[in-house]
Amino acid sequence: MALKHHYKFCFGPWNLSEGQDPYGPPVRPPQAFDWKLEQLKKHGFDAMMFHDDDAVPELDTKTEPQIRKEAKALKRRLDDAGIWPEIVAPRLWFSPMTIDGAYTSNDPKCRKYAIERSFKCIDIARHLGTDLIVLWLAREGTYLREAKSGRRSTELLVEALDRMLAYDKTVRFAIEPKPNEPMDHAYVPTIGHALALAQLTSQPRRVGCLIESAHAILAGLDPADEIDFACAFGKLWSIHLNDQNGLKFDQDKPFGSNNLRVAFNQVCALERNGYGKQGEYVALDVHPFRTTRVEHWMAHLVNSRRTFLRLVEKARAFDKAKARQLVANRDYQALDQLVLEHLMGR
């Protein structure tokens, strides 16, 4: 009997990557967006994530009427495929204008560019029909602490959020924290930082967060704790599930592939907090291994969803009464073994 669940799944065009890394070129041929949309639909996913220039390529060269026309055309294609646009995110880390940061650049002209680009992203989201903007503050940090004031940078981030909140009264903003890479040190490294920043804005209720498993691990934290913390505030509006082998570069490995117990605890946290029951999506922000053959291009996404749903079964079948008894007796050794044997199928 198939598992009954409420979860909806999505991924972004970048999750069908060609295998390029900092040390080598692509190893798979590039594919058009239509092919990626076809794969998403063919394999039963419900929604697609977008950067602003995934939706409207070469965005910085387009006029407002051109942006509107292309975004509405994309909306029609998504509607025809029965696919929802989950989020739109401004890509603020590619441009030469954001070398020294976007919202926190020392150059006011660059900060102006970042705000204007973000307004375009909001326009695209409005045309596509989603109200959720994700902010990955990729270059908001420093390589050199003396180059910027941390307090001033915090004020600039709040100022940017307030301007975006005023620009459109209906959108919500989900901050996606990460402690490093591409910056040496980021200003918003954890969910606690993201939610604290939200409280400084003019409309805190419209500023929440997005958790990525690998980013939490890179911060030396357990993603399940980050999930529970965000849900305690009612602010977990999206999630990127993947895996990570230690404190190194962001790997975006298939969910559960590196540490099944950490993945299990994330699923347990989502289950106990009712994540997804208000329409939130489970986004699988995973990348195929560079060694992946073209014919296996979707495997990392399909496998991650399969692992997630198997862990939902495990979470629901876990002997919670026995676990409560062991906790009451402070028999954490037995609790540890109970979890291990449950995951091993005993």
C-alpha cells in the first residue's frame, strides 16, 4: 500500500547541472529549460524553483515590458504543465556590481543595483503568481573584517529588506543562511541570525527563512535543530534538503546519502511540526555527482525524494512510547540503540 502523505516536491533548473566544478569543465551537455521542465513533470514533481534570470534570461539587459512579457509567457508554460513556481530568488552573486557584496557593498552605486535587481525579481514573482522571494545573501560578508563594519552591514540589510517590503505589500521574504562560501565569513550564517534580522525590519511577519541541510552542517549545526527553531517562530517557509560530508565546500549531495540518521532527524522534525500542511514545499537542492552519466541525470532527485518518503515511513513507525519511557528513565544508551536498530530495520 502506498504511503499517504501531504508532501509536495520541487527542484530548480540548476539541480540538473552539467558537472562543472572549480577544477574542471562540464562533463554533460547543456540542456534547454524545456527539457528540464519536461523531466520535472515526467518524474512527478509538483513545482519548480527559479532564480530571477532562470525565469527571464539576461535579465539586466531587459526592459520592464520585456520582463513582463517573458515572465507571463513562462507562467503560461508552467500552467500548461501543471507546475507551480515555488519561489523566485534574485541572483545577486554573478554581477561585477556585487563583487564587494550586494546590499552591503561599500559602493552605494552597487547597493543601488542590488535593490533595483531585487525589484525586478519581485516583479517576476508577481507575474509568475508566487508570493515567496528567497534571499540567499551569498556575498553579504567579508574576506577581510577591517573592510566593513558588521553593524553597518546589518543596518544595510535591514534597509534593503524594508525597501523591498515597501515595494510590494504582498510578497514574503525567506532568508537562506549560510556561514561561508563564497564569502569567507557571512553576516547571516544561521537561522537564528536570519530570524533576528527579520525582527529589525518594518514588517517582521513577512520575513521568514529557508533552511538548507548542507548550510546548517557547514555552520557546525544539526539541521533538525534549525528546523525546530524556525518552526517555533512559525517562520519555516521553505526547505532545501540535501547532504554534506563535513565542514568543507557546499556539496549538495543526495538527501541522506552521507548521514542517514541526520536525515531521519530532519524528517522527524518536519513531521512533528506539520511542515507542508500549509502548502510549503520540500525542495531537493541536490546535484548529480560529477561522475554521473547522462542517462542517470535525474537519479539524484528521484532518489532523494524516495529516501525522504522512506524516512517519513520510518518516522511514523518509530516507537515513540518506548522512546518516551527511555527518556523518562534517562536511559539514553538504550534510546540511541533504539534509533539505530529502527533505521537498520529491526
